[in-house]
Amino acid sequence: MDYFNPVEIMERSELEELKLRRLRETVERLYRQVPFYRSKLDEAGFEPGDLRGLEDLEKLPFTTKDDLRDNYPFGLFAVPMRDIVRIHASSGTTGKPTVVGYTANDIRTWADLVARTIVAAGGTPEDIVHVAYGYGLFTGGLGLHYGAEMLGATALPMSGGNTKRQVRLMVDFGSTILCCTPSYALNIAEVMREMEVPREQVKLKSAILGAEPWSDEMRRQIEEELSLSAHDIYGLSEVVGPGVSIECAEKKGLHVFEDCFIPEIIDPGSGKVLPPGEKGELVFTNINKEGLALLRYRTRDISRLMVEECPCGRTHVRMERITGRTDDMLIIRGVNVFPSQVEMVLMQIPGLSPHYQLVVDRVDNLDILEVQVEVSPQVFSDEIKRLEELERRIRDEVQSYLGVGVKVRLMEPRSIQRSEGKAVRVIDRRKI
């Protein structure tokens, strides 16, 4: 099974026509039914009839997370509440939650999108899909669950937590596809070692991992420790949830399902659209969603678009794996630092575990970045001189890569709190 929906291999000319038709329909509907968008478009001096080609998309105003919160809870819904069959919400770190409504058609579309992602990651109807993303208001668990069922596979709704039980049932039920965050996949591997579960008892062949940035070195470690093929999935609840894009077998970018979403890359400062290949902030426009459709939604995620043909046969544009966010970017003494950059350096140094945190503080008006990283049990029991050498190497290599000095603290194995969802990578004490 190479693809789930024929639209994935649609000729580009047909796909462009489909995108324009759906974009026009979406803009007209939002202008007619959502006062917020009518006001935004009027302020921009743009009427639905002005949309003549896809190039006119950049004339439309942006939508932000603040817009969703300002219209909390249902102010941006484009249909009456009687047509909303499900609500999800993303709490974020501050402020009101962002609320997303789905019609019955939206649920079917979403399930279709996630079924596509499972197939792209090597899934078939014969697979047992172990869903260890959180259920509830979070979109991850139910998104993968419904996608697995749409495909005809068996969904195992584990949710997060109770990792030893997850491992036992993974063995007993013969799970073949693992769905969770990358950090939780490593946690599962760690618990398997503690439980002394032989790898041959586990039938996992692939993993669909997302909800947080992760490096190629982290992928290598996951694939090595769990003996599977790890695929990056991208999504966000405001746009639909998981299923916006996925890595195929080539693993050279994530295919964006353009029949449902139009991606753009913009300069996060000026808002100017950047050409393919240039890195910037990822922006999405919904063109096949009824309950909540967003125009030019600013994700704050950093990526770039790749328009070259993919050997897998899918014709939809690819996006680079997320390297960070404009709003989790740390500025340390004038230098922009992303956690993923530090992770890439750490994962190349033997003796370190993939569990780390960046602690930022301000001392005498000077920003201090401390890298806290767990060492392996063997290294932790080493002599002091060896530990000091390792600490010095980490400090030198991180400083060389980032261009800013850091402090390093080697941590005892399992001393950094594990997360069942997104790993907490940054503790910024400057904001307290």
C-alpha cells in the first residue's frame, strides 16, 4: 500500500485548481459567516471576489493564537453550534485555551488525513497501532485513533503514562506501530531495558512521532534502541490536529496535504512571504474544514518548503522538520538559541542520555545558560577526572556551535523528570 487517498498523487496542475477552488469557497464562507473575518478582510480592503489566483493569498490578513483567545470560546466557528459534533482545546502555557470545533465532515476529513500519515509511515490495515499520545481535549490520541480505524487497522488506545503497562501490552498484543512523542519513545526504550524485555519480543516496525521538535541524532537513537523506522508527524490543534504533514519512507521532509492546507513560509519579523527553500515561520490556511477554518494562521514553528519531486510519488509539497519555534527561541546575550540546536550537539557526545534541560537565569544583569544533561549509568560511576573532562567537552562543543558561553551540569541517571507528553526542555527563570 503506497498511499491511502488518490489525491496524494494528483497532478500538480489539478491540485492547484483544487486548492484555488477550495480557497475561494473558504474565504467567501468565512466572510459571510464569521464577523471576525468580515471585519479583518474589510480592514485589509479585501473582498472575496478579489481572490483571482493563489498568489492573492498573501494579500489576506494573518490569524494568530491571540485572535483565537480574544474570540474565546466559539467566536471563530463558521457553523452553528448544532453542527459541531466535537470540541478539542489546546491549553498552551498562558492565557485562555484555544478552542477548536469539528463538524461530522471535519471528523471524517481528519480521520482520512491521519490514515494517509499511517500509510506513509508504512502502515497497513493489518497493523496494530499503539496510540500513546494523550486522549481528551488534546488532539493527539483521538486523531491517531480515528485515523487507524479509518485505515482498517486495529487501534490500541493506551494514552500516556504507566509505561511498564504500556510495554507489557505492547508485547502481549503484538503492537506494530507506536504513536507518541519522541521523548516518550525513548522513555519506553529505557523502561524496556529496566524490565529486561528482549527486543525480539516486541513486534514494532515503525513509529509515528510528533508534538515536539527532535533531532536526527534522537531519531537514530530511537530507531537503534527500538529497532524500528521512526517517522515525523506534524500537526496542531488549531488547524486540525495531527495529520497536517508526515514523512514518507524517504524521510526527506514532511508531505503537507495541500488539498486541505495551503502552507506558506514568512519572515517572522516583516510577515513577507519567502520563496521555497528559505527558512522562516510556517503559516497555514485551511481550505477543507467547516467548523473552524483559519486564514493564514501563524504557527510560530520554524521550517522551510521543498517543492522538488519526491521519489515516493506523492506530489504534495514537503516541509522541513521543525527546528524550533519563534516563541521558544531563547535569546542569550544577543544570540538566538533553540533547544534543538543544543540537543544536536549533546546527542553526538558518547556517554550522554537524551534527557536534558536548559536553565536560563539572570545574574548581575547577565543572562546565564546552564545545560543540564543526564549521563549514562556507566559514566556516572566513573572517576571525577573523567566526569570533569566530559563536562568540559560539552561546554566547549556547545559554545563552539552556538557562539555563546554556557555552564554545564552533569545529572544522575533518571534525575530529570520524565514527561508522558511534550518534554519540558526549557526553564527560563528570567520570567519569574
